[in-house]
Amino acid sequence: MANIIVLDGGMGRELLRMGAPFRQPEWSALALIEASEFVTRAHQGFVDAGADVITTNSYALVPFHLGESLWAADAKRLATLAGKLAREVADAAPREVAVAGSIPPVFGSYRPDLFDAARAPELYAPLVTALAPFVDLWLCETQSSIEEALSAIESVLETDQPVWVSFTLRETVNSDTITSDAGAPRLRSGETVRDAVIAVVEAGVDAVLFNCSQPEYMNSAIEVARELVGDDLIAVGAYANAFPPQRTDAAANEDLMTLRLDLTPAGYLAFAKQWLDRGVTIVGGCCGIGPDHIGAIAHECKTAGHD
């Protein structure tokens, strides 16, 4: 396997680990508002670890996190800053590093029930306009339904940059135990991964990924995607989180969850190797996955001849 693209890890929890200003509901946006040097340092840490792509710190620049007033007054300026900081780090790197513009679920993570198709374009607009001069590609991430994903894709299709879309997966939780992912993998909306992949491929994306779900749930989704797209159509990727099992009505970032102790860099790498064996060509990390984890993946890709 060759030409593996290594993504960065989770910005929010990395900022928290570094001691950046951090609280709910602003999440990772607070560092942009109060101490943007931490965002630069976080990007640099992932580049130093071996990431080929760093993602703009724009995930929380929506009313769900900022509140309506601050979003209306400052979302575009903050998104411009997020794009600028990532671009500066990428341009200063000693090797080629791309910048992905994060297009988040604009009504909250894991909440397909809150998605409002009529209002969504209004919320995407300041992000797309502000980030476009700085990014090499778009990453519509943590999408919980087909409708949500298609709306996000539509918001960026008129730009010149490639479009990647990433779905978050339904997890079956029994108490504190992660259960088998047997059966047809599904989005958090309940729609099948098969239907989701078919829909976004028809919409013209350049890559389909799975993120912000436990690593145990990635294999079956990857297998479905790879079966549908084959070897040459579009890329398939995965970047899981380090959260413990969650109830089905949980919303991402509604509280500060603890992280799994078993997902050390070596523990996470073991899952990443499974994804690579199933044909992914894009691999990285989401919430709780830091530079040490990304460094382990980058080292594996180099030593195993994947890059």
C-alpha cells in the first residue's frame, strides 16, 4: 500500500492538554478568542509528529458553541484567524503540509434531529468565505445524517478545492462495554453507511471518511465504503476518537468526557493498522488523539513502506 495521507488529531482536547483557555460551550473556539498562540502551537505539534494535513480550528465557530450573538458578530473574523494560523504553520513546514478547512455539523455534533436545512446555508457561509483563501481542501466532518452531509458538501462545491466528507457512526453501548459492530454499519441518524456513501459519491466528493466514533466501529464502515468505491474512484479514510462508550442520546462536547486509558499511541496504532489493512489511504485521529498518537501512525507508515 502506498501514498497514505496522515491527518492530525483532535484540536479541542489537545488545546486543553496544553493549558489553553478552554470551557463549555465555546470548546476549541475559546483559544481563538483569548489566546490564539495555543492554536499555532497545537498545529505545530501535529506537523512535528508527522501529519500531512492539519485542520483549521473552525469546528466550534457555530451558534451551538458561540451563542447566536457572538456568532453573528465575530464568526467570520474568527474563521479568518483559524485559516490564517493553520496556513502559516503549513507554509513554514520543511515538507509539504496541506490545510483542511473544517466544516462542522452546524447545529451540534451527533444531533441529526436538530438539523435545519433551511438555515444551514446561513451558518456555513461565514466559514466558507473566510477559510477559502487559506485551505487546500474542505473537510465536512462529523456528519450524522445524509441530509446534513449533502448540505455541507453543497456549501463548498463551488470552490476550487477538493471536498472530503466524514461521517460519525452509531455505536451500540451496553453499560460501559463496547459491543460488537456486527451488522450493517449506520450513521447516528440510523441511515446505513452504504446509502450514505452512495449519496456523497454521487454528490461529487473526493474522499469519504469516518470520524468521531470509537475505533472498534471503523472496520465495518471502511469495508462497506471500499466495496462501493473500489480502488480508483475516491479515497477512504478513518480518524476515531478516544471517548468511552456513550449512550445513544449523547451529544458530543455536551460535557468534558474522560478519555479511554487503553488508547495509548500503541493501542490506537493497532486499530489504525486494521484500517490500513482494509485499504484506507487517509488516517488520523479525532477527539483525544494527540501528537504522540499521530507520530506513531506516521512512523508506521514510513517504516512499513506506506508513504
